[in-house]
Amino acid sequence: MESKNKGIDEKLFHYLLQSIENTPYYNLLGIHLDSLSEGEAVMYAVTETKHTNPMGFIHGGLVMSLLDAVMGNAVRSLGIKSVTVDMSVSFPKGAELAKTLYAEGKVVHTGNQLLFAEARVYSENKIVGYGKGTFYKIGKIEI
């Protein structure tokens, strides 16, 4: 699936796309970029056996990682480097094997040093994860 730029600077988009594609942790989990727009990101992963916990269910860590990734990249779509300082997550429903999980994240407030974001992860149009996060600005993305 080809990633889509929905309105951010073209150089920033390609920089972020390359950095996402070359992030070892995302590659380990199979997390990919669907689209970026200003202050928003959509990412996805297809659940596999490697994502299961000892009981055979999809591990909540995959959903948490998608939430963190999509919120962090929503922040980065604004040209801001940041780190996650706090995140809370709820799992309304379990994710299933061999399904595509779509994560949608957006920045809801930007302050001088702190940014706040929220995200949802969906499987077949049902929410399997909801999160909100606080991000600390460490600088601007230099391209």
C-alpha cells in the first residue's frame, strides 16, 4: 500500500516516510504508514502469530505500540521532534489474528513544551484500543 501525503510539506513527508520505513521497532512489529496530514497520522499493521500472547490472543503491546507510533508521528507531521512522557490506554475489545489494525492519531493541543494527542485503533471498524498521550518537545525536525 502506498503512503499518502495529505497536505504536509513534501520534503517533511518524504523524510518522515523514510524514517518510519527504516525504524527497526516498526519493522519488527510490521507497522506501516498509511497517511500523514498536518497534526494527524494513520498507520496500520496486519496481525500475525508473532503478535500473540501466551493465551493466543493478540498482545495488547501491539495495540499500544500502534497508538504511540500514530500519536508520535502526528506530532512529527508538525515538524516537531518529541518524546512520549505519558500515555494512557484502554482496550474496549480484543484484536483478532489475521486482521488489519488501523490506527488514527491526532494532535489535540500544542503548548510551548508539551503536546497532547489522542488515537484510536480499529479492527473491522470496531475500536480495539483508545489512547491519549503527552509528548515533550525536544526540537524541530531539521531536513
